[in-house]
Amino acid sequence: MFFADNEIKAALKQANLGERVILDLDNPNITRATKAIPEHFFFDPLAE
């Protein structure tokens, strides 16, 4: 529903997410509970 909105689509297109650099940072303080959250709950800007 969120990504179906025309304003959201336009904003994401204008953001040129495919041309941005993704910095993968390790967080030594992250909790086990946070690590256990399934991947599908996180936004992947390169997924279509």
C-alpha cells in the first residue's frame, strides 16, 4: 500500500536510489533481538 502511492513512487524515483552508495556498517552494540528481526521487515532500496 505504501509503495503503491503515486507520491511515494515519485519521491523514490526522484531520489535515484540505484545511484546511491550503500554503506554497510557493523554495529557491535546491536542486540540479539534486533538481529533476530526477519529481513523482510527492512527496506531494501535496490529491490524492485
